[in-house]
Amino acid sequence: MTTAPKTFHVKSFGCQMNVYDGERMGELMAAEGLTPVADADAADLVVLNTCHIREKATEKVYSDIGRIRKHAAAGGRKPMIAVAGCVAQAEGAEIVARARVDVVVGPQAYHNLPDLVARAAAGAPALDTDMPPESKFGALPRRRRVGPSAFLTVQEGCDKFCTYCVVPYTRGAEVSRPMGAIVDEARALVDAGAREITLLGQNVNGWRDADQNGLEALIHALDRIEGLARIRYTTSHPNDMTDGLIRAHAEVEKLMPFLHLPVQAGSDRVLKAMNRSHTRDTYLRLLDRIRAVRPDIALSGDFIVGFPGETDAEFEETLSLIDEVGYAQAFSFKYSPRPGTPAATMQDTVPAAVMDERLQRLQAALNRDQAAFNAATLGRTCEVLIERKGKLPGQMLGKSPWLQSVHLMTDAAIGDIVEVEVVRADPNSLAGVERVRAAA
Ligand code: 5AD
Ligand code: SF4
């Protein structure tokens, strides 16, 4: 590629932080005068914002590069391809060797994307996986147009070193953004149309300000922003769930009754081998304390089946923990060995067929609990934030305080908050009927 691209498309894989980073890269390229296009196959520049968490996610990027090239070649085009995100960080120059992409940029360096694209257009190597001490955020343009529910990264990186996980290597050490910068960005998001903000971090509840105040201080500051109706945060580590943060769930009305608090496994031996630094019991007692201040809180989690050495009996302990908690929703994964992590060299790996069977049983239990949680909201009235149009004329889709998808017939607009009675509960969504319109 020797000409500068005029159009671009950003495709994000993986976690919500990648969605946020993808939006910021899009804003950056738009500020440089490039036009966003919805179709990756029509863009001069395709940015693949990648995920490295499991092997499958990593392989996706290579198959995507091949597919994009093939489509473009059929139309006589040769788009510039940039690999961003955690695969870029972990594999760096290897991606250029394996897939001959034009640009490789890590998650802490993407403010340099315009420079890298210009370098690539001039035929020069364009790779940046630095983790500079000064943050990229200061170099990004102000947020201008967002939907009613927006993400805001407040913390990045992880110091926990769970033995299966690549995040401490790809995203680096735990760093908190300063309170002032976050509040400014939150105000810009609200001015740009956000009514709900989800604070993001690999260990979001490890966020600290310069005086070592925890996430609750930030939540209280955001609570004072007029026009902001809802606050959420994700992902949290059980060990960083302080008393102050738990209390915020009772004190701050805007803080939604939903908590994603991964436990990963139910057996203490497995938790220890994972270096989770909490036990089954400390996790369960923590949930007791949270439920004591916020009895209706919806709990969510992440689970890994087939960690090296996991026995049938240990897997049963994960099932019994799920029974005990009653999650409103959760994510579950088969263990995937990641290069460079301690678990990747552990012996006694679990056969694929056993992993498959465990995952099926785990997901059946989680689906059962999700359906039960949804059924328990039947007949209740709650507020729904309208996020987009539904498939039927007059139908809108939104979210309940407990993060359930709700569909209803209404003339409310996107961004409105409406009072809704839940009239049907399905395993994955609720149907509602509008009551009185809340003042916007
Ligand atoms: N294999 C499978 N699942 C993993 N996760 C993280 N690393 C791995 C791995 N190597 C899961 C954990 C984490 C979520 C984001 O991804 O459950 O909480
Ligand atoms: Fe990975 Fe554990 Fe850090 Fe979560 S807490 S990002 S699972 S190392």
C-alpha cells in the first residue's frame, strides 16, 4: 500500500475494554479526516482490535485477515490492515512475519495509530507495542457522539497473575486513570448522549485515586453528574471488593444492582493452583456481605472448566457453588493453555471430551439459574433504559437495572427511561408493558 487510506473500519473482538478502545481508535481516525464505513470489505484501512485471552480468539485474527484480503482482492483492492489489541501486544513482529500486515499497535500505544498508518502508507515498518509511562488517554480526541449506554475505561492492567491468564502480560501492570480525567470524560459522554456509564477495568475495583481512595470515591463523584442516570462497573476481583465499595451499593441510587464478580472454580485446590488468592468460602461470605446491603443484587461470574488437574469431584464443587449462589447470568469457558503463563506447563491436562462434557453441564446449570432469575422478575415493575429499536414497528429494546434485555411497545425514544411492568420472562429476555413515563 503506498497511498494514504481515506476510509476505515474498526472491528473489535473480545472484552468490553476492546469495544471502548475500538471506539476511541475510530474517533482518532475520524479526527484525522478518515471516513468510517460500516462494511470492513469496503474500507481502505481495516483495524482488527484483537483478543488473546484464549487460543480460539487469537486464531480468529489470522482467519479474518485472510478473509478480508480475499474479498478485497476479488474487487481489485488491497486494503491496509492494522492489528491492534492484545494479540498485537503479545505477538508483535511475529504477526508481520506470519500475515504481512501493515501496522501492529498494542493497547497502550494506539494514540500513535495515525502516525503508524502514515508510516505504512509511505512503505516504512509500522510497529508500536510500547507501554509508555504517560497515558495514551491525553492524546485522544474528546468524546462527541455516543449511545445511551457508554463505556469508560478507568483502570487498566492486572497484578493478580492468575496462572492461566495472559492479561498481566498483554495489558501490563495495574494503572488507574486520575479522577479528574475520568470525571471530565464522563461529563463529555453525558453531553454526547450517554445516560448510563459502565466503568471498565481489568480489575476495575482495584481503581485508586492519588490519595488511595477506592472506586466508591469515583462512583460518588459520578453520582453528582446531572443527566447521568445509571452507573455500572466491570470486571471486579473478589479481593478488591472493599467495605466502602460494598456500602456504595446501598448509598448510591444510580449504582445499578448488578455485579460481575468472577470466581472461576468452586474447589479450593483448583483456586489455589489458579493463584486466585481467595477461597470458595471467602468468596461466598463476600457475597453474603454484598447481599446484606443490596438484597436484590444480580450476580454474574466467569468460570473455567478443565483447568489442569481438575478432577470430577473438583468440578462437582464448581456446580455446587453455582447452586449455592444462583447467578443471574455468567460466562463459562474451557481452559485454554496460553503461551508464557505458568498453567501452560502444568501436567495432568484434562482431555477435550471431558472438558466438553463439563462445559455442557456447567452451562445447563447457569442457564437454569438465569431462567429462574428472569422468572423471579415476572410481575415486577422496574425502570428500563431504552437503547435501540426492536424488530417490530413500535417495539423498543432496553435494559432493566439487573442488566436483563427487555422489549416493549412504546413511543419512548432511545435514551429515555421508562417504567415497565414485566409481563413475560424468557430465558434470555423479558417482555414489558410501559407504565408512567419517568421525567427525562
Ligand atoms: N482459558 C480459559 N478461560 C480463560 N479466561 C482467562 N484466561 C483463560 C484461559 N487461559 C477467562 C476467565 C476470565 C475471563 C475473562 O476469561 O474466566 O475471567
Ligand atoms: Fe486475568 Fe486473574 Fe487478572 Fe482477571 S484477575 S485479568 S483472570 S490475571
